[in-house]
Amino acid sequence: MPETQNPTTERSTGPRTYSGDKARQGEIVLRKPWMRMVFIAGLVGCILLVLVIGIIAGR
């Protein structure tokens, strides 16, 4: 299987290189409703975890 990130004809033994345009501008793609729900539930779960730990540590 050829490497598509490093389009040289020789096999490279070093790390793969990416252009600057491909390396930045990341985006979260949540195309389906269940993906959005899982993402939001994860964020809410993190906040609740922090609150519960804070309450327990304050005792």
C-alpha cells in the first residue's frame, strides 16, 4: 500500500510530513444526531465529574 502523505518514489524511513494546510484547521464533524448527542453527553459528563469531585473534596 503506497503512502499518500509523502508522495515520493523512494521509501522514507523518517516520519511522515504534512503540508501546513493539512496540519491545521481541524474541525469536528458530527454528521448524525446520535454523534452530536454522544459528544454533548461527554462534555456534560466531564462537567459533572468535576463538580462531584469538588463536592467530595470539600467535605
